[in-house]
Amino acid sequence: MQPTKSFAIPLSFIGIMFFSLGFALGINSLLVPVLQGSLGISNAASYLIIAATFIPFLIFGYPAGLTIKAIGYKKTMSLSFVIFAAAFYLFILSADEKSFPLFLLASFVSGAANAYLQASVNPYITILGPLDSAAKRISMMGICNKLAWPIPSMFIVWLLGKDVHLIGIEDLSKPFWIIIGAFLALGVLAFLAPLPEVKAAGEDDSEEEESAACTYAATKTSVFQFTHLLLGCLALFLYVGVETVSLGTLVDYANSLGLPGAANYAWIAPIGIVIGYICGIILIPKYISQAVALKLCSFLAIAGALLVVLTPAEISIYFISLMALGCSLMWPALWPLAMADLGKFTKAGSSLLIMAMFGGAVLPTLYGSLKDAVGAQQAYWLCLPCFLYILYYSIHGYKIRS
């Protein structure tokens, strides 16, 4: 663990990285309804765009960890922005060809970039300072991330001067060229940023030093021997899935309800999440622990999910904010709870957690299929069992050591 000191400069640069992650994922909120309108595809098919963004987490989670080990956190961050730029160029080609398979490929490449950047910034911010305050640092970064989710939709609507239902894929080239330029600039910024390389306790190569720093990990021969980590991976899988549903379906849900200015509804979930992050910054670890925060958020998310499906449709959309508020501290709490006591397996454990973000591919796709079958509102029942498992992890799962 790094000694206690001021992390203001590294936090500022990492905050920019987290904002970029939210921006890149937030583009899906616009693409789903635009592709439905322009290509006449089904709800289930359009949500494959989100799935294609998250499938790379499963494929590239482990290679990303190897890349970090080979070239370090900072250079891996820089590499990810170059991949982002390539992805958005593919989006432009996809729009020119009006090809849904090409859109899926572009989303896949964007997801690969996201996997590399997530694999860099999340463990970095976790081990940058004391582990018991990691949730506070991740909450700060989360504000940067979640405030960025609505911006692509609003930026493109503003730039084109059209509401979401009037935008066609042929309109996307101009804003995407601007985004490419921004990501290339961020790649240079990441390469030049004054970010020190960091290591978790017990991550040194020396077996003697590792054993002294983390006695629990010293007795292990495989990352798969950490029960709390494996259960945490499942919790993260479900969390990323349901949070992506809450963030990625709002514009489409508002559009399906016939609400005017559908793009503006993209703010509902991020506002709830940011409120939760602010509470995390204030309360963790001085007043509540990371485990207690996860437990409280699980109860809030369960209440929000029930209200979304049981209240009148025109009102239910606003309760997604409560569901999102519940999601807010799940990410900041799950990471340090799952990564505790990993020692020399820290990078391998981080890779498993990144792979678990594959949940963002599975659950939104299931939501799209359920929307076709039972309607948009009732499809949100999908979130309830996920939140119930996360509640179990917050009460018991994270404590299990074998």
C-alpha cells in the first residue's frame, strides 16, 4: 500500500478517465432508439449494441491485466484511448454503410477499449490510498463517470438540432469525428500525466515480503481460492447489468412512453447515482463502513425496483432514480470488499472483476427480450433478484474466507 499523502493531482487525471468511460458507455443510450428508428430492428436486437459493448470485458479482462503488468497502468490507459478512437471511426463507417453488423463490431471495439481502461483505473484508484477509504475515492470518480452518461445524447441532440426520434444514423458522422479528436487528445494526456505506478500490499515479487504484508494471500496458490472474490465477481456481474439497465434504457423507455424530449430523461438515473456518491464521500469510512454502505444501497435498490414496476407508467420512470441511487455505492463498495487480502493476486483478482462486467452485456439483452414479450415497464422485474443477491453479499458473502 502506498503511504498516506496527497493524491489530488492523480485523482484529477483519473477523474478525467472515469468521465471518458461514462461518455463512451453513454453513447448507447442514443444509439438504441436511433437504430430502432433508422434500421427498423426489434428491441431485443437494438439492445445487442449494449451487449456488444460489454462482451469484451469477458474476453479482454485477463489480457488487460497482462498488459498492465507488462507496460504499467499509465501506458495502458493511453492505449485504451487509441482503441476508443478506432471504435468511433468504425461507428462512422457503420453509419455510412447503414450496417447493423458493423455497428455491433464498432460497439465491440469500444467495449475492448473500455475493458482496458476499466482494468487500469479501478484497481489504480483502489490501491492509490488506504483500502478502508477506497469507496470514498471511487465515489469521487463515480461522480465523474455517471455525470458523463447523459452527455453524449444531449451533446448530439444539441449539435444536430434534432430530437432523438428525428435523428438518423446518417447524422452521426459529424459528432463522432469530434469525439475521435477528443479521445486521441485524451490518449496523449494519459501518456503525459504525472501518475505514479502503484502496488497493493503484498504485491511485491519477494515471497518473504508478500507473506509479511498479506498472510492470508501467502497461503494461496491460485486466485480461484479466494471465495469472497468469486462471490464478489457474481455480485459485480449482476450489479453492472442492472445499473446498465437503469442508465441505458431511460431514453428508450421515455421514447416508448411517448414523452417529449426523451433525451432529457437520460439525467434521471445519473442524478440518483451522483447523490449516492456524494453521500459515500461524506460518510465512508468515518460514519459507515463499505459493507454497511453496500447493505443500505441494496435495500434502496430493491425498493426502487418494486416501485418502477408497480406504479403507473408515466410515474414509474422517475423511480428509476431511486433504483440508481441504490446502485450508486455498490461499485465503490464491491471493489474493495472483493479485492481485500488478495496480496500478490491483486492484478489477477482485478482481471476477474473486470471480466465480471460482462453482466452489462447479459442483463440489458434480457431486458430487451422481456420488453418485446411483456412491455418496457414489466421488463424491469429483471432487476429485483439481482439486488437480492447483492444484499446477500453485503451481509454474508464478503466475509467468507477459505
